[in-house]
Amino acid sequence: MKVLIVDDEPLARDELHYLVDQNPLVTDIYEADGVVSAQQAVDQEAVDLMFLDIQLADGSGMALAESLKSRPHHPYIVFATAYDQYALDAFDADAVDYLLKPFSQQRVNDAITRVAKLAAPKQAAITPQDQRTNPRLSLTNDDRTIILQKDTILYIQTQDGETAVWAKGGHRVVSKQPLAGLLKQLDPAQFIRVHRSFAVNLNMVSELQPSFNHTYELTLKDGSKVPVSRSYVATVKQALGMA
């Protein structure tokens, strides 16, 4: 499920992003800080669910929800706000849920589950497990979709809002899809996170060496070097059969 979070407060977006990311039904998370950027995100991405604040710096979230109703494939709307007086108006705008700040993990999960059930009759639901067993990975790059065989992937790196997937033969694909979302489509027995910005294909690892300040470095079969941060060392050693 692709989720868009619309809020003009960065801290509120960060909080909701974290809670949404904990749900295994979610594959991609996008953010917008207002009406204009939200409309652009809806135009560019096939968003399934929008968590939408009501009062935004550049307009009304309620008006945005009303405008989206006329689209044939509009996202489901869950209002996420600090104001409780707009609940009736929200459901008139065809909202499927209404969350009040501060958010809880349970309420966020409930909203996502509700949307998943509503979307199920429209299309065959692709569960995270289905994605993980699919041998192919689809990566969006501007108006293109690049298909990679998962077993050819060496490692994945995220930097400056972009995610680069490196594959055999020096092949590199850059996407706006977040690293966390891609990992939910990959087999956790084969692909693991080794650093805040890196994940690797364990089948491509040939060597693990100590580095500075209690960190490590992986050498992959093509000679690439990938850092392992201290917080991931124990997980990496266990995955490699060293623990």
C-alpha cells in the first residue's frame, strides 16, 4: 500500500511517518507539506491512502479531499488533525477515518487495515509476503519503471532523498522509493539493513572486516565496500553465521 502524509508541521509528519512505517501493509510512504505538494504527489504516484491534516499553510485539507472525490482513482482519505470539530464534515468528504493528535500505533494501524479492506474488492491485494516471494523488483524513476531480478542486486543505498539500487554488472537504478519500503518487498532472509543508509544482499557478501570505532565493512563479490554501523554489527554477524 502506498501512503501519502500531508501535514505542514515537520514534527507531526515525522511522528506519523514512523507509525505508518511500522505497518507491514505499507510499502511506500510519501510526504507533502501542503495542498499544492499533495496534489503533485497524487498526480505522480498511485497513492492508495492519504493521511490528511485539515488546516494547512497553503489551504484547506477539507477542500482538497472534496476536490479529489471527482477523480476516478482517488486515494482513500484519513483525516489526521488536532481538531475534533470537523468530524462530521470529514465524513461528508468521504473520509474513511478521523484521527486526533497525538496519534497512537493502534489507531494508525486500524485506519490502514480499514483502507486495505475497502480496497480489496477493487483489486487483488498484494500482501508484503507476496512481494517478498516475487523474484522481480519494480523501481520507479521519473516516468519510467525499471524491473530488476532480485538475485542480481548487490546492495541498496539511500542518500539525499533518493535510493540507489546497485546490481551485477555495474548496473545502478535510482528511485524516489524509500529504503524501508523496498526492504518490505525483499526476503528478510536474504536482504538486511546494515546501516541507516545501506542494505545488502547477503548472498553477495564475500568478506567482513573490522573498521574504525567498532564498526565493520563488508566486501561484496564485485569488490564493492559497504559500511556496517555499530548498531547493526550483531545482526550482520548473526545473519552471516558468525554469532
